[in-house]
Amino acid sequence: PNLSLTLVHFAITWLGLYLCQALGAFSPKSLQPAQVLPLALSFCGFVVFTNLSLQSNTIGTYQLAKAMTTPVIVVIQSVAYGKTFPLRIKLTLVPITLGVFLNSYYDVKFSVLGMAFATLGVLVTSLYQVWVGAKQHELQVNSMQLLYYQAPMSSAMLLFIIPFFEPVFGEGGIFGPWTLSAVIMVLLSGIIAFMVNLSIYWIIGNTSPVTYNMFGHFKFCITLLGGCLLFKDPLSVNQGLGILCTLFGILAYTHFKLSEQESNKSKLVQRP
């Protein structure tokens, strides 16, 4: 089950970070639990509501709702943190959202419960991603130092949440019987999850939540193209147009961000 697997992944992530600090890869920074609590809670909410959205909606509706995370992040950062986004950056979200819609519209179906879970999932996911970056700057910690505290706290919370949604004991339960092959596969997926979690924190901490979402949209395009090229999955004309729209938006965003960085460097050089 998804929540149980997420719990195992975060437990392995914490174990990996513990080994990293024991080997001198980073030095843990003393943080109060209350400082990390909002991040851990938002992560649990993100996992729960995203799974509920996927269970209650079609894949197309789920993907379309997920695409709304980027504009919601822009709104949260603008309203809560006073960050300004140039109009040209905001406009790049239009072809990206249109591209996701073209890929998913054939499977979009709405229901009251599904939309409620999708809306909550988008809001909590957006908050989580914003706080991943904000907490690193606020607490003056790097990605490893922050994840070192958040991973075990989120694991403990998930342990209390899981009984409401998934079996705990017996077949399919986290404390049920495991075959050797299942243990090996889950451990391998846990190692991958450790690298993914660390990369998420590193990307958001060193760039921004919006830039991280651009990576996510790019991954979406690569997944569809990879399925078509490697496994001969059918790709409709609308899906092809959707991929082109999304890639255009990503390339435009990248171009504008690089231009912005060059402009900032020029201003720094020109200062007396």
C-alpha cells in the first residue's frame, strides 16, 4: 500500500542520512521539533490527499489537478512571502497547463469528493514545496540537515495515519509477512527514494519551488515520450501537441530565468 511504502521510504531516507552524518558528509544542526513540525505535517497531508485524489479521480483528472500546483505556488509565494514574479514568467504557465490538459482531457471526469481531495492535495503539496525552500533559508540549514529532522518525524506521523487507510498486520500490512523478494525490492526502492527526497530538497533549496515543478513537468513529457519510443505505447496527436506545448513552456521559463540571472550578474558587476 502507498502510505506504508512511503513510511518505509522515509525511514530508509533517515537511515541513509544517519550514515551520511556518521561518515562526515554533513553535520546535524540542532533544531527544535516545533520548527520542523509544519513541514512534517504538510508532507503527511501531501501524501494522504494525493493518494485519496488518485483513488477518487481518473488519471486525467489527477494529472490536471497536479498541474495546478505550480500556479498555486506562485500565488502562495506572492501573497505570503511578498515574492514578485515577472509577467513573462507567469505566462509560461499557460502553455504548460494547456499541454497537460491536452494529454489528459480524454480522461477528465469530475466528482464532488474527487475534486475536494484534488483541491486539498494541490494546496497542501504547494505549501509543502514552498516550506521546503523557506525553512532551509529561515533555519539556515542545508537539504541534508533539514531532511535529517523531517524524515523521522514524518515517518512517526504516518505510522499513526496508516491504520485509518491501510492494513497494518496480516497480508499487505507493514507488519505482515514479507517475502525475501519483496524485502529486496522495497529496500532498493527505498535507496532510490532517499536519493529522490534529497534531490527534491536540494533543487528547491538552491533554486525555487516553481523551478522544481518545471523539472516535474519535464519528467511528465519524458515519461510519455519514453513510453512511446521504448515500449511502443500509442501516442495520439493531442498528446503530441500537449508534449510540445509543455516543452515550449519549460524552454520559455528556462530562457527567462537564465536572462534574469545574467541581468542580476550584470547589475552586481556595474555596482561601484
